[in-house]
Amino acid sequence: MLQLRAIPAHHAGTMTAYLLHNSEKFFPPLNGACTLTNLILTITAYLHRNDSQLAASKLPWLGASLALNFATTAWALTIMVPMNKAMARFAGNLEANNADEKSEKELRRLQARWQKLNYGELLSCCCC
């Protein structure tokens, strides 16, 4: 929605910065809780793999889930966070100067790229 050309870039920038700021409060704790839960489940299944047939059968799935959770975290920290910071910087530039065409173009480009890359993160996260 914020990528629509009908929405002025300075408004899209302000809302993008607001959403990014608030998502930083919600998603890192959620990701941490999911990682911790997957880690505990994987360790528990590993420790009981000889005692329980169910634990032994679930261990590969739990290990894969943990690996995908680590991949999601790495994806977010190495790709998405720097992009979020860049979008927030360009949004701040637009808030200070509505006529900054360079910041507008870069913000719109980053929004489109962020959306495409977020699909990869979403897929990895849903597979966890």
C-alpha cells in the first residue's frame, strides 16, 4: 500500500519509518522465543532419542526447524535490518525535505526490494 504512487513519498516515508520502528519491538522477541523453543525441543528430542521412538522420529524435523530458524535470524540481521535502516534514513530525509527526489526514488526502490526479500524471510519463517 505504501508503495502506491498516489501516496506522496513523504507520507509513505513517515509511515514506513513508523512501521519499521514498531516492528523492531515485536519481531525480535518473537524470533528469539521461537529460536529458544526450537532449541529446547531439539535438545530434548536428542537427549531422549534412544529412549523414545517418537523423539527419534521427530529429531530430524526439529533439527531442520532449528536450522531454518537460525537461517531466518541470519537473513533478518544481514539483509533486512540494513535495508530497514536505509529506508528509515531516506524517510527521515523526505520528512525534512519533501522535494528530495533522490531520497524518494531510493525509498520507493527499497520498498519494492524489501517486499520481494521479505517473501524469502516469510517462507523460511513459516517452514520453521
